[in-house]
Amino acid sequence: VGEPKESDFRLVEEAVPTPGAGQMLLRTLWLSLDPYMRGRMNAGKSYAPPVGIGDVMVGGTVTKVVASNLPGFAPGDIVEGRTGWQDYAVSDGVGLRKVDPSLGPLSTAVGVLGMPGMTAYTGLLNIGQPKPGETVVVAAASGAVGSVVGQIAKIKGCRAVGIAGGPQKCGYLTKELGFDAAIDYKNEDVGKALRQHCPNGVNLYFDNVGGDLLDVVLAQLARFARVVICGAISQYNTTTGIKGPSNYLSLLINSARMEGFIVFNYASRYGEAAREMAGWMAAGKLKSKEDIVEGFHTFPETLLKLFRGENFGKLMLKLAD
Amino acid sequence: VGEPKESDFRLVEEAVPTPGAGQMLLRTLWLSLDPYMRGRMNAGKSYAPPVGIGDVMVGGTVTKVVASNLPGFAPGDIVEGRTGWQDYAVSDGVGLRKVDPSLGPLSTAVGVLGMPGMTAYTGLLNIGQPKPGETVVVAAASGAVGSVVGQIAKIKGCRAVGIAGGPQKCGYLTKELGFDAAIDYKNEDVGKALRQHCPNGVNLYFDNVGGDLLDVVLAQLARFARVVICGAISQYNTTTGIKGPSNYLSLLINSARMEGFIVFNYASRYGEAAREMAGWMAAGKLKSKEDIVEGFHTFPETLLKLFRGENFGKLMLKLAD
């Protein structure tokens, strides 16, 4: 309930396990830290079951095969999967994929070329369906998902307006990532800035923040706008109930739609999407930034950076070289 | 602000106007009373401008041509249009359509074969896109729009579950209109009843109520559900701000969408839709019920019946035979 705190976690030291027949031992190199993790700490129905009390916390990882009794995986191979918050894992290979190190730094396998990148790609293109010339507004725009959404919007011929906290992040959006405008929600009146930067209204809003910001953007929708509901990081630690969007009747007034999605619905298209995105990266059209922290001993403060807007770029935990 | 009250209106008596060149004089027979009217009493941006202070209140009417200087319109013709809350109107014919009296009683031209019927038809079919076998839930199900939504859902091979207030309305839904189930929100736990009547979740929710009811249904959505936002009658008289749907993240969890629409977007398809609906009426598959009140002197109490759930069927004001 509420913000994750130190007493919600236990750091357990155990002997490194030995893989059995059909198994392999993995050494975690990178652990991806993502907002969805908070949801897995809640009881109740969602699109994925919660983590049980005492279980290893879930998390996307890049790991290296240390020992393998599993055909197709050899020591030294790099794999991506969801082996959780641990230094070593034993796996039978289900749900893992081999990483091609030539596509980019290994950490990108859980970043721009992994789940966050796929979230941006499928959410923007499949759900948001941007058309050239439209204005796309992105919340948490310097984050792992938002930064990719804005850059793909530009690639697709849209205007990209990012919302982020502080002049450093806003400068990064316009000067390094090519956003047309950035709105600093910590120092600007977002509604006023939106009216200025989106004089014809917002055609597409990619939301992973929710709360008051969602309401402010809803008030500025253009006719036939699409609001992509990717998440609601402002609401995940609430102890007083989720804030629903009071301005949702803007959907009626503007014949607009609000649609949620789960990136895993599009798992069959990851390969194709990753190749396209790697191409954009090679061409310099798609950049990513990582915010790297070392060691589990920094928890839960490291995880909380996400909910406090303190990370700058994709938040990653580095566990080994 | 708030519920319309007597002092918000003035009943003005004037001489019956004389039509000029290119005009005709219309005698109002039927005035349709609809929830959208409350929105036209608010200042601010919407899909249509508000009624000015001192202007004739807008409203859909069925009128009879009394005198005509307009080619194509002759005394005795019946026309449907938006001539407002008045006994007589002068019109140049713009925005009016002739009514074919053979399609049904004249009042249906502002009811099941008019704007409310078109709202149900286009909202359900174009926005909701029901598939055979799906479960369609309709709020305000005995009303002008809801009753048509449920019956068309049945025609399209869906299960129809209606929500209405009181045993009389609920009995009407299941016994006369062929709904599969009805939920009495005044006497039942709606969430519990929904779980019972929609064991596989709600595939399509047609909402013109909003408020707490929207939240209850959102909590029961099936995967890939559609929520059609047609209106929010529970919120139109609020003085404390619109209640946003706290459960909107159900859209994310279920990869569902919520979409608003304005019936006028589909004006070009009214003719075709009206013919199809008249065919369903003739075949006994589509029924309508009217709640008829006589005389402006009953206002605003008559209008308030809509917001208090006191009307039973399409609310109409009869002004002349």
C-alpha cells in the first residue's frame, strides 16, 4: 500500500544454484526498472498476476549464460527475459530470447530495443495511429517509453510535443531528440503551454502519467483525437483511490477515443519492430539515454526515482559487467 | 448552474409570425425532450454552441406546414427539424426534412426514427461495433436511446443486458423488448448483478449515464471491450464538478477503448438507417414507447423527469393534434 518502502523487501543471500537437466544458469548483467513493477505489488485482478509474498520480484533482465544443459544456449550467450531481481537465475529457457549484440549496447535489450521500446512502438503506431502533420503530445517524454514515442512520431511526420519535469529534461527533448516543443510541468502552466504549442488541438496523446495531467490534455483534444493509455505513474502509489479523468466527456465533445493496451498483445511483432528500430538507431533518428544505478543495496530508493520523476532516461540497475 | 429551475425560463406570448418570401410558417405538433438540452444551457465550448440568454430554447420538433412561400413545402406537409420550444416557427427550410407519415406515428420522427434512434444506431454499430455472441450492456435502457440500443444489439445477435430504475422498467425490457436480462439499479447491487448476467465480462457498454454507474461497469469489462460514450445524464446538473471514471485503468488492463461520438457526424447515413429501422419496426423487432406530456406550463418539471429517471420511454411534449 502506498510508496514501496524498505521494510516491504528482503535482500536474501543464497548459494548460486546449479542448473539441472534441460536448464541453464544465468548471471544477471542488467535489470530494467519500470513503472509496471508497482502494479505487480498489488493484490487483485490485472493483466498479469501479482508477485507472491516472499517470491523473487519480477523484472526484465539481460543475462549471460554461465553454464548450460540446454540445447541452443552456450556459455557466453546473452539472453533477455524476465528473470527478476536476482544476481543469478536458473532457467529452462521458456520466455527467453537471445540478444544479438550487434544491434546495440546490451542494455538496450531491455530498453529502447526491449519492452519499453516495443511499448512505445506498438502503442503509438497500432493504438494511436498517427497521421502525418498531426500533433502528438507525450507525457513523461524523457523517459524510456515517452522518448521513443516522440521520436517515432517525428519519423512518421508528426509534430511532437513532450511534457517533462525541469529545464534539463526539456532541453534534451528539443535539442537532442528533435521534439518540436517541450513543456516543463514543474515550471509552466501546462494548459496554457499546450494551447500555445498545439494551436489546432492535440490529435494524439500518449499517456503514461494519468492524474491531473491527463485532465489538462483532455481539455485540449482536437476532433477525432486518440488518447493512448499506456500507464498512470502518478496514480500507482495512491492510498486514496485512483483519480479518474473529470474531463473524459471531452471524448464525447470531440468524437475522440481513449484506448488502453498491453505490449504483450503484440509479442509476435517484436522481431520486425526491433529490426526497424535498430535501423532508425543506426541512421541516428532514434536515440536513447540510460540512467544507470549499481547494486540492490540502493533499493527501494532507486525504484522510487521512477515515481518521483527523478530518473533521467531509462532507469537500469547494473549488476555485473 | 445545477438543475434547471422555473426562474431560468420565461414563457413569452407573441402574435403568430407571418412568413416572408422564401419562408413558411410551421405549427409545432411534437417537441422532443432530450438530455443534451441541459448542455446547451451551459456556457463554454462543446460540439454545439449554447443557447443565448433570451433566445428560444433549442429542441427537435415535428411540425406541420400552415402556410408556405417556399417551393417544395405545402400546407399540411409534416416536417422534422430543430425549431425549438415554441408553438409556431418561421423557417426557410434549412435543416428541415419532410416526414413520410407512412413510416410510423408522426412522433417517431423525433424518437425512434429521429435523432435518438439515429444516436442508438450509429453509436452502437459504428462506434461499438458489436459482434454476434457478445454481451452488450446498456444504461438508461428503457429510455429513448437505450431501448433502441438493446433491441438492435439483439437483432445483431448479441446478448443485451439493460440497466434501468425500478421493476416496471426492468420488466418492460425483458418482457416487451426482448432484453436477455435487466438490472434494477434502484434495488440491486449493480456490480453483483453484472457479474451474474455477464459471466464472461462486458464486451460493449453503451453509456449515457456516467458517474458511479460507469465505474461499476468499467470494473467488469472483458478484454478488448468497447465503451461508447453517448452522454452522462448523471453529471449534467452537477455543481461540484464532473466525476471522472476512477476505474478508467480498466481500459489498460483489458486493452479496451472508450470512445465518444456525436450523432450529427453520421447525418449522411440517416436516410438509410431510418429505412432499415422502419423495416425492423414493421417486422416487430423494434418497439418504442413514448412518455407524453402536454403543455409548456408543466416546465421545468417535465424536463427534469429526464434527470430524475422519472420518464418511462421517449419523453415528448404534445403541443397540437
